[in-house]
Amino acid sequence: MKLAAIQKRMARAVMTPLAPGDNMQRRVSGMGDMRRYAATFIKPNDRLTSFERLELYNRQYWWRVLAALQEDFPGLRAVLGDKKFDTMSKAYLIDCPSTSFTLRNLGKKLEGWLARHPKWAGKDQRLALDITRLEMADIEAFDGKTEPALKPEDISALASGSLKLRLQPYIQLLDFKYPVDDLLLAVRDSDEGAAFASNAFSQRRKRRRVRATAKLKPAEIFLAVHRIDESVYFRRLAREEFLILRALRDGKSLSQAIDLGFRNSKTPIVERADAVQKWFQHWATLGWFCKAAQKAVLA
Amino acid sequence: MPANRFNGFTDYGIGIGLRSPHYDHILTKKPVCDWFEIISENFMIDGGRPLRILDQILEQYRVVQHGVSMYFGSADRLDREHLRRLKELVRRTKTPWLSDHLCWGSVDGRYTHDLLPMPYTFEAAKITAQKVRAVRDFLEIPVAVENVSSYAEFHVSEMTEWEFLNEVVERADCGILLDVNNIYVSSQNHNFDPLEYVNGIPAERVAQIHIAGHSKYRKYILDTHDHPVIDPVWKLYERAIQRVGHTATLLEWDDSIPSFREVHDEALKANKFLASALLKKAV
């Protein structure tokens, strides 16, 4: 048997879902009796059959990828509950196995997949999609690229209607139907304590987490997931603020972005200039605008 | 062989794996540690805290890169995006050499994120060596391949594991990262004499040595990196040092990670064997 054939054969078995009890399945469609299948390429030894040796790798694969999703999506886990999250994760990983050298990207397709498979998204698909998107944005913001930032004085010196500003690549702009930022912070808060808790204590925390999820009522929010001193933060944005930032991200000029931001806005016209000035001051203080992009535009 | 062309002619001593629970201790207390090994993939990112910490570490310590997903032994083609990001990191760390495992883990672009065992065939050795050469040529630094722990053997194998390792490194003209814990784990799982393995490898190609702990189960041993090094592994290390001389040594501890001091103290036990190697050289 050639190298490629052995690897295809083994990978197929390793990535086959485990049976209940975390054992390798005895029969699998397309592979038949797994004891025979394993014996065709794996040697037994004096303690383990070919099947049992292959099973070690089958288990390791599933435990590793399931643990990675659990670590990356504690909020979705709180929304769905442990059992449903586990079955959803298995279904997702069968459809969307890792195609990246890093486990960081394992959940990249999860939101889209949940949108196409509502049966795995729990009672409220919108909530599941929102929390999934926030958790992936958190990952992207954590290790996204930083470019040299424009200081507030740079911006005021350059300000003009046709100016194009670019946002830092790590900033994620998101709109939600649920206040999932509060939910995720509550979940993290309870998980942080759980590491040091006794069993009884962790049960109490689990109940708190479930209550936090159950209490969540729909409310449209606009959010920037950003970094300060390399730590990720969530910042709520006004609707207009969000629209301006999104327009700037899409490459619109400053004046176009402001027009878009206040289209259909309820903010009185007389208050708009002050609001814009305050927002820009704040964004610049947080270092959200990039110097490198600025130079390119001016050139 | 403290310095050779496979470790960039360096003479590193005892290091430990750089792990996040120790970041604060390292950055605030600045403990003496000869060098740190990083998992390359943890830093093959665009920005953020991991890279900032790495830069702070690089200001004060020597760092060597160790990868977990190059999959030299995979029949798949090399992942160009992986290589591009790896080269960026190599430029950042200025690692004198780079290591990854003699294994495979992806098929048709789907990743298992595991270090899967190789069939020990001449065809596999040829494919693997070609990829090692391609990676070294692209990265322009010495590359060392590490023997993995394994739990399965293949019917098609045509040689022992150490013969396969020799076949690959001779064809690729590359170095070896000799993991003596992995040799011990595999010897127990596959019933071979680990000393025969240590005695069978080309000593002049060893760029670095790994030591670690593991977990013993009723019918097999798993390479878990969550315990101190056991005596039989120290004995293998002693034999390896007798053969290869004073060589860069690294303790891996990846799960249930104790304090920096505990991990470092465990690593420093290697000094006993390194000192006798130095003494022998002096005599």
C-alpha cells in the first residue's frame, strides 16, 4: 500500500465520529467492519488489537477538536447547554473539519453553518448566531494586525471632507439582535471562578450562567470589538457611530461616511456636529485609525 | 557535538518550553534560563498579545522555534500559507534552527491536528526527505526532524523506526531533534529496546534533545507531557549524551503545568549528565 493510500485510509477512520462511550464505531458506512478495516493496515501487538490501536487516534482526534471548540465558544455552550453544544459540535465538525494548520480557525465556518442548519442552533437561532459571531470576532480581534495609529492631533490636522481614514485591521464592527456582549462577559465571569471552585460551588455557578442566558431579552446593539494594551474589549456604539465606522471600513470618504451614518437618524441636526467630533476624538484616542493607510491615500 | 551545522553552530544548554502560565513570571522576575522553545504555530499570527510577549521575551532570551503542523511525512503538498507565515516568524525570532515532527496529520487539506505515525517504507522516506529539503530551502535555516511517540505500527513497514529516521535525515541532509521520552514511549508500545534506538541514530546529526514526562496506562503509554521525567528516560538521555556530547536540551511540559521554577528545576536535572559529557571531553 502506498503512503497516500495509507494516510487516506487512516485519516478517514480517525475522523469518523466516536460511538457512545467514546469508543470507535464497530461498523461504519463505506468502511464496513472496523475491526477488519483496521487490520488491513495496522499491526496488532501482544496487548492491543489493530482496532484498539486505531481507536486511540480516533479518540484523540475527537477529544482535541471538541475541546478546541469548547474553549473558543463558551458563550454558545451556555446558550445551547452542555449536551446540545456537544452534539452540535460533532455535527459541525463532520461537515466542516479543520482545513487550517491552526486550531484557531476551527470555528470560522460555525456561524454560517448554524445559519444553514437551524436544528442545531437551539430554541433561538438568532441568539445562537449572535453569540457565535461575537466569539469569533473576539478571536479575530485578539490576534489581528495592528498598524501604526494616527494620533488625535494628526487627524485634526488632516481633517477634510474628502479624507479617507482606515480602521485598524483588528477592530471588529458588529450589530446584534441580542445584547450578547453582556452574556459573554457573564459566562466568562462564571467560568473564571469555576477553575478554583469545589463541585458544589461550580453547580451554583452553572445555574447562574443558565439564568443569565434565560434572562436575555432581544435588544438591538452595535458593538466594536477592539483592543487596549493588547487586551480585547467590547465597546457599545450608537447606531450612527457604528454606521460611520462601517462606512470608513468600506473605504468611504469621511464626508460620505458621515452622510451614511446620519441617514434616517433621529439625532437632531443641531447635535450632530458635536456628536461626530466627540466620537472622532474618542476613536482617535483609542488608536482606531491607521497611519499607514493614511499615507497611502494621501500619496 | 555542542555546535554543528544542524543547530546553526550554537552551543545552547538547557531550556524549557515557553508556555502562557509562565509569561508573567518570566517578564517580571526575569529568571535565568538558557533558552526557550516556542511552538511556532502559537505565534504565526498577525498581531496582538502573543506577539508582544514574544518580542519582550526575545529582548532578553534566546528562542528556538518548534513546530507541530508542518507534517513532513504527509503525502499532501506543503501548505504555502503555513510556510509564508513561518518564514515571517523565523525573521522575527532569528531562530538558529527550526524543528518539526517526523509524522503526518493532514489528508486532502483536512487537518487532524495530531502527530500521526509514519509507515516506515522507502517511498515514505523519499517523500518526507523531499519535503524537509523544500522547507529548509524556503526558510533558509537548518531544519531538524523529531521522532514522535506512536501507538500504532503498519503492516507495510520495511524497517525499524530508527532506520527510517536515518533514511530520512540522510536523504534530506538534515538534523535530528532526538526526543528520548518519545523513544521510551514508543519502545513500550511496540516492544523494542530503546537503547538500540539511541545507539542506532547518527550522533553527528543531533541538533537538539527533548525530554518530557508521560502517562502510563494498563496496555499502553501516552505521551502527555504532564509529569516529571522518569528514571528510564533519564537513562536514555544519559546514553544519548554519551553518544552525541553536550547538546541543547529542552524539557517539554504542556499539561497540568506547575510553576516556572518547578519546570525549570526538572529541566536542570539534565546538568548532571551534561557535566559528565563536558568532563569526558576535557579529559
